[in-house]
Amino acid sequence: MEVELQIANDRDLWNQTVESSPHGTIFHTWNWLKVVEKHSGAKLFPLVGYRGSTPVGVYPVFRLKKKIFRMVFSPPPRTLLLYLGPAIANYDRLKQSKKASLFWRFQREVDEFISSELKANYTRIRTSPGLESRPLMWGGYDVRPLYTCMIRLDRDLDDIWSQLHRKTRVNIEKTKREGVTVQISDKEGLEYLRTALHERFKEQGFRSEKDYYREYLNDLYDSFYPENMKIFVAKYKEEMIGGFVLLCYGDWTGLWIGIPKTRLSGIYPNDLAQWEAIKWARERGYKIYEIMDSGDDPRLTDYKSKFNPEPIPWFSAVKYSSSYIRMTEGIAKFFRIKR
């Protein structure tokens, strides 16, 4: 039976389908997608695939128009999201032959919608970790593997601790002795992390407004705090000096944004905050702790590897409607890099 596409209008059915998929993430949930649509300047098309009356998966895509480009993204740029893409219901229960054929049929229908209805000349899909890439390759996408970092929490805490790099364990113990503490914060902590990220990006030469992501993060906070969003901050002499936003969904937790650099010498607040978050997540029954990553930056990957995570692949897939669009996009990217 072929897959039939519809644009979703049932928030509950959408979220139930996301929950049933091993590749469904907090970023796929209806509220998160609507906040992204509000702040990204892109229009959301929440596509649902059906076989008969049964939903077989969701596929959120965003359309963005800019000059000659009609672009489709999942997820859209400048939303602090690494990945999104399809979430197929009960995918882990299917036999391998069924997985490939269902995903391929779903992908074909989505590609047809993107081409005929949205008339895109550029499409970029970034899939959730662990989902295979062959249907995207079959659909004519240029596919590139990327890697995020995951730590299994369903084991003894001493085992997790012993697998940390020796220097990281020393840094954590030294930071505690120096009097650094870790707390779960609220919007005050979120604003500190947002400001620290803004300053860090300015130091790296990126131009951004003073209120960089403020409204976007505040809307996500209002929708997901405290059940699905925890804000860990490290404090030294009552001053916030490190931390990050941890997201929680199902049996998964993920370090999303944060880890600002400290200017204090000899203490490692982010190492300590990360260890406290790992302990917190394990104690509450979460099975996975993800240090979200693309694997593009060897320096960042080297830091994250000190926590001994498992590298898990995800995929970035790009398709152009013509060689001219491919060339034009390449030229535009070149001049953005030069600037």
C-alpha cells in the first residue's frame, strides 16, 4: 500500500505519532515546531503520511523564500537545531525490509510535495540520529554523515565515572574543592547563557543583535520549562560562570545549548555541570544522555570525547533542482565565507 500525504491539523495525533517513533524528538513536537515557525521566518508544513487511516509517520518541512531561491528545510537555519527530518511510527518494530520500503515510499511522497506544491529549488533535510540514509540517496540527495555523542545511562554510575577521561575526573574534583556549585536555574539562568553565547559569537567574528535569540528562547522556555527543559548553571562566589540547557523527552536527555567559556583559571565549571547533569538524568530513569554535536569541529569533538560517549550517525541531505541552482548556492556561500 502506498503512502498518502496530508497536512496535519490535529496536534494530539501529531504528538502521538512522534512519541511512537524511535526517531521522534522534542524538536518534532507540535509546540516546538510552532515556536520555530514563529521566529524563523519560514512557513511550516507539518506533513503526515498515512496508509489507509493509519498514520505511519510525520515529516515537518519549512519553506523559506529568498531572492531567486525557494528553499525547503528540516530544520530551518538559525534555529539552534541540528536535526529534524522524518519520524516514522513504530519504526523499531518493523523488519528491515519493511523499514526501507516504508521510508522510501514516505520520502517519495514528500519529495513530490516539495517539488510540485512548494516548487523548491533547494532542499536540505537533516535526519534524527540513527535513522538510515538510503531513501534520501535513492531520492537524489547528496548525503553527508555527521555524528552526535551519546552516553548510555542504564549502567552503574561508577562505571560511567570510570570511563571519563582521567583529566576530566581530576578537573571535576578540583572544581568542587574550589567551591563551585551546580544548581538547576530558571529564566535568569537562561538569560545568562543566552548572553554568554552572544558574547562568544561576537568574539568569533559573527554579527548578531543584542537581543540575539531572546524572544525565541523565552517562547521555548514558556512552552517546555520545567518538565522538558532544565537549566543547569555553575556558580562560583554566587556568580554564574558556566552551564547549559538540558532538554528531556521520553527516555532521552540532551545537552542543547550553553557551555560558555570561563575566564577563571584552574577551575572547570562546565565539566562539573555536565557530570551533575549526567547523575541527575540517571537518577530519574533516563536511558540516554546526548551531548548534541555535528562532528564538524574537531576541537569541540575532542572536548566531548572526554566524557566517553558513543558516536551515533545522523545525516545531512541536500538536493538542488538544477546545476545552475547548485552553482549559484555555491557562489553565495563562498562570498558569505569571505565576509
